[in-house]
Amino acid sequence: MLTQTLTRPFTALDRFGSWGADLPLRLFLAWEFFESGLEKFNGANWFADLQGNFPFPFNLLPAGLNWQLSMWAELICPLLLVLGLGTRLASLVLMVVTVVAIAAVHWPAEWSSLAELARGYSISDQGYGNYKLPLIYLVALLPLLLKGAGRLSVDHWLKQR
């Protein structure tokens, strides 16, 4: 009886959650990545300055190609997230973009201890890196990669057909 009394108020939330729990996550990530893609679309290529920091195999590609790959991934994949179309693939692509960004831009140039590395877990760079925000994006993309877009998505609609 006590269990039923405690769980009853959450029944509606459970029903809504089965349909749209992932939607705020998809919209948040889509906004963040699309904004970054637009910045690249309207800006100048600065990848040549840090091409040497890119991990393999991106360090073998020309900076201009990396710029185009990153920009288009950050413009197209967010649209796919909003629609819930190819959500797992879009999430994977954005995770790769994020890992490359962490390695090339956000990871500290030098660190000699875990305590020093932990100082880079911040939003602003104080000389120790600033990988907190991209790490949050990686963690937020993980459920979409593992579970997909959920029921309120084109993916779900296509699967039903």
C-alpha cells in the first residue's frame, strides 16, 4: 500500500518518460553542436594552428579538410538529433568530433600528475586545459548512442514501418 502511494504520482511521468525523456537531451546537444558548426561556417579556419595536436588519423589530413569535416558534422548531425533520425550514428560522429576537440584544444599541453590533470576539469582555461564542457557533451551523447532516440523520433517511426 505504501509503495503504491509513493509510486502513483510518478505514473504519468513514467508514461511521458517512455516517449520523450531523450528529447530535451537531443535538443540541448543539437543546439550546442549546431552553434559550433555555424561559428565555423561563418568564421575563418584556425585548425592549421593546432593540426599537430589532432589524434590519428586526423593529424594526417589537411587542416582544411578537418575544418570541413568538423563543420559539416556539427551542422548536419544536430539536425538529425532534432529529428531523431540516425540518432546513434549522429551521436557517434559528434562523439568523435568531441574527442578530437578535447585532444587538440581542451586537453592540457603538459601535466605531470593526476592532480594537475584534474585542474583542467574546468570551463575556462587557466593554463591547465578546459575539458569539462566537452566531457559533459560526451557523457550526454552516450545514452543516445546506446539507446537511440526513443519513441518520439523518426527512427522509432521508421522501425515501426
